[in-house]
Amino acid sequence: MIDPRRLRVLRALADHGTVTAAAQALYLSPSAVSQQLAALEAEVGHSLLERRGRAVGLTATGTILAAHAGRIAEQLERAEADLAAVSEGVAGEVTVAAFATAITEVVTPAVAALRDRAPGVHIRVRDAEGHASLRLLVDGEADVAVAVQHRDTLAPGEDQVLRQPLYAEPFDVVLPPGHPAGRASEIGLAALSGDPWITPWPGNPVHDVVLHACEEAGFTPRVECVSDDFRAVCALVAVGSGVALVPRSALRGIDRYGAVVRPVGGRPPIRRVFTAVRRGSETHPLLELALAELRTQAEAGFRGDEGR
């Protein structure tokens, strides 16, 4: 009989690539992970690991068993969901991992609404930028992830999650006071090709959207300042350090320090946001409740924003 706990260790190694990283994800020591994998090899009677220099990789047999481990984990999630569905009442805890703007605009209103509608449900929130929320989800440290669609969301473990669109919003141009383009009602990005730019750090999905939008407009932006904090971006723009593209919701309720905001002419770049849960858990009543409320708040908060 194969121990499913050891299969979880094998799957963590497949997802994270190294024994050390798998150990960190599982809150185990590297030696404990190695012992579990050695015991699993003894159970199945096959070599699952092979040395590749100083690293450890999966053999063909290990890869096959890791795929089975993923399907077994999915079935266990379904079993938990079925058991929860037959329980009376709705009570428990859901951990949501999301980036800062989504927490402000969607997650926080959902927490408030659920506190009134389902007082037995406790929502824990973790701030996770970029695709970090998906990693927390795959590692079992979050039940729901709210993330932005971009190239890095297709990461190891993607086959273990089920995604649903949540909302889409346009980016707006942020300009220094007195900038010549600020007199227009809409601004084509090509008009800003000669300006210095302020962007988030590489790895932040907004950074990728900004670079792609500028490339579509026919130029590569000259990035002179970098910050993941949109308040800091507005402050830098206001003193003339550059121009920026910022998701519309990120500009709500913050001090723009006198910076000028205008819509992008033509087809503006769009930030597309989705929710994700581990496959098999989507019918868990607590998650269904949390996801439904997130959708309700997103529809209310982003009604009228065009997700083209």
C-alpha cells in the first residue's frame, strides 16, 4: 500500500524542483523529505529519483507516479468537499490570497458582506503579489487565490488549479502636471514614446502589461524609476520623474499628488483578474460561498469597466 503522505512529498518535489524547496513548502526538513522519498521508493519497488549533478530530478517512473499523486490529491479534495456538503450549516475558515488592489476593491467588501450573511465563516486574507498567490494555493497555504492573468501564471502546479475570470479593468495614463499630452481627453501611448517611464518591478504582472502595451504602440519604454506601490508611482509622476500606466482601480481613493490621469486612446491595455482553487475543492460549500461573494463584489465594483 502506497502511503498518500509520501505521494504528497513526491508531488511537492515535482512542483518545486529541489528537495530544499519542497521541504520549505511542506514545513519539513530536507532530510525528512529525503527519508520520505526513500521510503516511497521502497514501497513501490522502483527508483523515483536520479542525481543530475548536485540536483535531484525525477526518473520516468517518478514522473508517472507524481502525476498519479496529483490526481489522488484532487480526489481527496473532492472527498472533503462532499463531506462538507452534507454537513449542516455553513461554518469554517477560508484563506484568500490576493494582491493589494484586489484586497481593497473586492476581498474586503466580500469579507464585510459574509460577516453579515454567514457569521460562522471566517475569512483569512494574505497579501500576495504577482503569481505568488497561486503558489500559496498549490502548497495548501490558501484556499482561494486572486491573481492577474499574465505569462508567469502558467507555472508548475497550474494543472492542479481551476480558474474562473473575476473582473477586467483598463489602464489609465498618469502624467506630470503641465504635460502637453494632458490637454487631450484621451492619450495614445505613441505620443509618450520620448518620455521617461515609471513601472513596477519585473515579475509584477503590471510590468509585463505596460511593456507589451508600449511595444504594441511601436516603442520600448525608457524606464527610469521602478516601484510596486502605485501611490509612490503617482508621487514620482507628479514631480516629473516620468509617465506611467496604472490599473484604474489602483487610482481610486489614493493621493495622486497633482498628477494628471487620462484614459488611453483606442484599445487600452486591460488587467484581467481571476480566482483559482485547487481542482476537486470547487464544490466545497465554504469555497462556493466565498467565490460567489467575490464575484458579486467584483460585478458591483467594476460595472462599466470594459474587459475587452
